[in-house]
Amino acid sequence: MLFFRLKTVSFCFIPLFLILCFFSCSQAAPEIVHGSLELVYYENGGRPAERFTFFILPHDNDGIEDLEDLWLYHDWEGLSWHLTGKDWVKETAGNDTWIGSRTIAMEDSSSLPRGQFRAVLTDKGGNRAERLFSFDTPQESERLFPRLTITGDRYSIDSRFPEQNLLVYDNAGNYLVTVIPLSQEGNLSALGLPSQATSLALWARDPARSVSAFTDIVPLRD
């Protein structure tokens, strides 16, 4: 009889525990607050290749650790790209943390589609959020690919993009800092480069059109 009572109490305790756990866990769906797509042309040894930089600003009451999968779809072309917490990059701006990737590309290195894209974000509870993006930049680049030339202590930028950024790298290829040049040509010494700098790359941007171009890395000295 005692065993029967203990068994009954145990049997009743388990459902009660599950119910309390259910109500203590958040059932709120995640949200995609903002999102962006930027087309980046990479010089790629003289054969420009396209990649998308794709980021979203998520919101989840359970924190960013509760997010599990991020998909980018182009429904018309039947294409999709999948990111998980192990794959996506985190970017912090103020109090906001964005997640995404700079390497969205076609498997055969062909041009990326234009038109409407759909982002889908899911959390560990299976809740989801969606947001649509339109990207209508012409299929062919509207500008010639920019060029960065370094000769001795002089640099020269040939670019028709509105913004120029010089990305600085050390001898191991590690990114150090971004320098915004005051003019499109001048002395390297005027750029205030760190002492570890051994090479530069030009990142030319048109933020209004969400298009940019990234040159190959150029050594500071032969």
C-alpha cells in the first residue's frame, strides 16, 4: 500500500513539473527588426566575382543564444543559403548585434540573382520570423572596377565610387585597421599606417546603391 501511494505521488509530480517548465519557458517568436543586402565585387585576380554581404538585426526575448537558423531565399530562382550559429558572423553597432555573412555566393561563381529575397529566422523552440528584401541593382556593374596602385612611397586610387576605404594588413595577412584617405593619391606616410602594416586593399563603396568593390591586396614594398 505504501508503494502504491509513493508511486501515485511520483506519477502526479511529473506532469506538474512539465507544466511548470512549459509556462516558465518563453514561447515568444523571434523578430527580424532590420536587414540589409550589399553586393560586393571581388577583384579575384582580374576576374571579378560577386558576393552578397547579408546581415539582419534580430530580436528574441530569450537572447541571441536562443536563435538557431537563418535562411536567405530567392524564391523565384529556387535558391537558398543556410546559416547557423556556428556559421554566422556577429557585428556589434552600439547596443545592437547583427548576424549574417559576407560570403553569400553562387556555387558556380556566376552572378547572383536580383529581385526579391526572403530571410527566415528560427529559434530553438521552432518559432520563426520572416522579412522580405528587394535588391534591384543592374546585372552588369555600372562602374569600372577600381584600382589601387602603390609605387615607392606613393599610392594612387582610380575609382568612380563615392567612398574609398583602405584596409590595412600585417605580414600574416591579418586585418589591422581601415584608413579613409583624404585624397585619391598621395604619400603613404600621410596615411598614418601602423608600424605592422605590410599591405593594403581598396574597398570602394556606393552606400546609396548598396554596391561596393574589393581589390586584391597590394604589398607596400616589393
